[in-house]
Amino acid sequence: MADTLWSPTAARIEGSALREFLNWLERREGRPFGDHDAFWAWSVEDLDRFWLSLVDYYEVDFSAPWTQVRTADPMPHTRWFTGARLNWAQHALRRGADHATALLCIQEGGLPAREITFGALRRSVAAAAGWLRRVGVRPGDRVCAYLPNTEHAVIGVLAAAAVGAVWSCCSPDFGAEGTIGRLAQLEPRVLIATDGYHWNGKEIDRSDVVAQLREKLPTLRHFVHVPYVFDRPHPDGSTPWDELLTQDEPLVFEQVEFSHPLWVLFTSGTTGLPKGLVHGHGGITLEGLKWSGLYCGLRPASRELGPAERMFTYTSTGWALWNMQLGALTQGASIVLYEGSPGHPAGAVWEVAARTRADVMLLGAAVVTATANTGVSPRQEHDLSRLRHVMVSGSALPSAGYHWVMEHVSPDLRIDSTSGGTDISGSFVGANEYAPVRVGRIGGRLAGVDCAAWDENGHPVVDSVGDLVVTQPMPSMPVHLWNDPDAQRYAESYFETWPGVWRHGDWVTLYSDGSLAIHGRSDSTLNRQGVRLGSSDFYDVLETMPEISEALVVGVDQPDDGYWLGLFVVPAPGHALDENLKQRIVTTLRTRLTPRHVPDEIVEAPAVPHTLSGKRLEVPIKKLLTGRPLEKAANIASVDDPDALRWYARFAADRLE
């Protein structure tokens, strides 16, 4: 049994948004729902009735009625609430009172927050949507953006959705090639782009990249310039951002079919062209309401509960967490938009959480680890008393991270390790108000998600490693992939192994107590002596060692039926990978994991390359080590440190000589 760090009190459970929903559900269904386990079991036994209960509880506003909850077609062809019409932006903007805060916009460096009320947000969205209509944007047209995590992106996505246009946004830390590789696929009519962004105390100029985007996106008819960082004249042929917001317009929402495209999210694209995942208005509305309401526990202002709650997500616009956070608006809650580095100065994200009085925080596990390594103790420096819930995503939170949060952020905090992501613009698994916090464990499966661990023969397994699969459809699964008219790429990506069953590509252990652990990508499997090993288990152990900054582990089959397990280590400043450190690594892996986890070779590396959303490039480096050339192993435009990746390519070439 994993260590239990925290358990919810009866009072906390009883006062939660989840319990409030379950009380309503008990009256509706005429049966008890004593805890989340009972709720989850019912939600997958009667999937249609579960999703219909959310429609009714949250009063989803269908302007045309549905004829059936879902079609009988197998995944990926299932369609939900056929005949229904709605608009996601309408649901995002309908709850908050005009005077209530919708957005708190913070810029790196501690400048005063820009506070935008729901009333002001509605007026800005109405104006921007009116401008889009006047320049000829119609339902289904693409509006693309190159923007940081600011109010401009939120207004842009809501305005595009209000018109029925399809939104897609790249973060300005993407280079020209990576951005063009994504947005050119969509053939956009409008581009909204910034002049720069802030990072580690510097102003990063992106005007040259924007010029390349304008040149390489031939379908553009209008370019909107957002002068965010620099005081310069607007580029020739551009429309200044302020012009979008000057004209008063009625707030009109185009009513679209339930599966009408809302936005396109792109996979990291580490190999080949990034894959465009098209999500629909209806699926995102339902998923956003469920996640923000039942699992984030966000509620609007009320006489009983006080002011609306605030959610602070540390993310860029290029990560699915950015889209997920928008679900908070559907509850009438506020969102905190932070633009800048999470660690400038050290612990900056925790200072922002304290300053904005955030109730819920969502961030990547790597940000927690990075703060811990600086020696900063946020609770000693800031008032984090409002913070009740920290959600961690992107990768598994190391065991040391759980203890650090409890000790240095708050001892009375629900740590929610969650996993899902770009594919569904949401989560498959995470914590809930009934689940204790256990070191290294995820609380359980989320309602409406019929997921399991399967062995290689397609049989469910418990208490052992298996493939994460989803056996019933979800409304927020992609409606389709971009430029994939016969769904061939969609089927190959998720349904090739088991037709009609979503194979997510993660190794997972589903424990008999209902908790889970994610062990890493199954396409980067480590297999020693017939036993599958999760890469996250290595990182969990190694990155607690002060001598190690970061590590990467790769397993490669050898021509003679052998197997090479290589460990690349980036020493912490002031340390070197000498024989003493190598021996300590071996001893640590052997004693804290198993002898099978001891690598065949330990190599000092200058850095570990990641995707632009922060995931280690295990699969591309494995391909390099099997002889694949760099240009076929990875899309270098989707890598945060191309020079580091080139180092691995040289290492692989030397090793294969």
C-alpha cells in the first residue's frame, strides 16, 4: 500500500461540489451514491444516462433538441446528441455576473494584474465576433493565432467560437517552422499574432517569426497585430488589435451542430507532421462542465459560498491545459492567466497563486520538481491559505514531489495527479473529493471514462502493468482528425491494436483499491528479461538525487536478440558523472526498484530534449539509437532544445559505427 499523505474530512466531502451533485443525482435516480466509486460504476454501466444527467444538472442550452444521446456506431464513428444545436462560447459566458472577475492577467515581473470582469469580457467577445463577421468569417472558417497566455487569446477563441469558426493557437515559443507545420494544414483566413513574449526576465521579439507566418500561410486574408511587448508601429497591412474591440455589437452565438468543430489541437509532432485533433462544441461543453464542476469543484459566486472561485493554470497556449482551463468559465469562476517563466524568480508560480488568491492550481509535474530543486519554500514566503487543490499533469509527479508539496506548500492540500491530455482536451483519470492522497498514485478513474489496463491479449489486468484503454466512447474524443476524411489516420492512431477500443499509448497499473499509476509511454517500453519497466519509475527515483539535474532512459533491442538499457544523466551544477556517482546510481536503482532497473550503460549528457509541452523525447532518441536518421526520427521544429537532440544523434551514430 502506498503511503497515505492526506485524507479528506467528512465536512470537506459534504461541502464539496461533487457531493452536491451526488445528492441531486440520488433524488433523480432514486438510488444512493455513497461515494465516488459507486458513482463511477453507475456512470459506465449506464453511459447515456450519465451524460444526460450532466446535461440536465448544468442546464446545457440546446437551441434544437437531440434525437438520441449517441449513435450505435463504434469508436471512432460514434456521434453524440444527434440533432442538438448549441454554442460552446455561449456556455462559457453565461454564468458570471457582469461585475464578477472573469480573467486575472499577470505578467512575469510582478506588474499589477489586469482584471477583466465578465461584463467586459462579454463586450470584447461581442465586438471581436462582430469584426470577424464583417470581414467575411463564416462557420467552419479557420481563425488561427500566435499568442501567449493573455486575455487576447481568450477573447480570440471565444469570438471565433461565437461565429462558428474553428480556432487553433500556437504559443510564441514555437519557432516559424513548427508553427507553419501546424497552421498551414488548416488554411486559415485570419491570423492573430503577438509581437513577442516574456521569459526569464527577457523580452523575446517574435516579429520575424510573424513575418514568416504571413508569408508562408497563403490563405490569409486578414492579419491582426497584438502589440504586447514592444512599442512599435503596426506592421503594414495589419489590423491593430484595438480595432477589433472598438465597435459595440450584440453578443450573438451561432448555433451549430453538437459535433461542429470548435478547435484543433495538435500533437507534439516529434515525428512527422503534427496530428490535428478536431474537437466539437458539444463534447468540449460537456467535458468542461464535468471536469471543472465535479473534479475542480469550481462554483460561481453565491450568498452562501461567497465570491466566485479562482483557478490558476500554469500553461502556454500551445498545451491542452490552456484549453482545459477555459472550462472554469462555464462555472462562472475566474481564471488566472500568467505569461512568463514559472521560475523567474524562483517560485514565481506560487507567488502568483498567493497574490491572486487562487483556490485551485493546475501545473506540470516538472514545474513542481523545478521549484523544489531551488530550495524555495512557498508557504514560508506567501499566504496560500485559499489554495485547497493542486492538480498536476504532463507527467507523473515523483514521490518526492508529493512530500515537497505537503511540506512546503500546505499540509492540508488535495494533490491531484491527473492524466489525459490533448487527445480528449480533458482527463481520463485523476483524484476526486473522496480519494485520499497516496504517494505515487492517481486517485482513480473519472466518471464517464470506462478505462482499464489490458495485457497484450486484450484481457483486463489488475495490480500489474497493462495498456491504458478506453472501452466506451467519450463526447470529447476528437470528432475527426484534420485532413483525414476516411478516418484512416484516426483509426491507426488509436484503434489499430484493438478495433473499437481506444488504446491510449500509456502503460498503467490499475490497483485493486481503485487507484492507478502511469508508467510512461508504451511506445517507449523498457523490457528487461521479459518484464516491462516504466520510465517514470526511473525518474521518480533518480531525480531525488541532488547530484542529478535530469535523466532519460531508453531501451533498444539488439540484433543478437539482446537488449541494451541506456541511462543518460545530466549532472546538477557542480557535479560530474564520475565512477562514484555511477555507483550510487546503480545502488539506488537496485535497492529502491529492482536489479532489472540497473542500466547497461550510464552516459553523461549535456541536456535532455523535450517536446514543446515538456515531455522527454524518449521515442525519437530510441529511434536514433536503432539507426534512424535524425530527419526521420524527429521533427526538430517541435523540440525545445534542437542542439541537445543533435548531440544524441551524434552519440547514436558513433555507437552504431
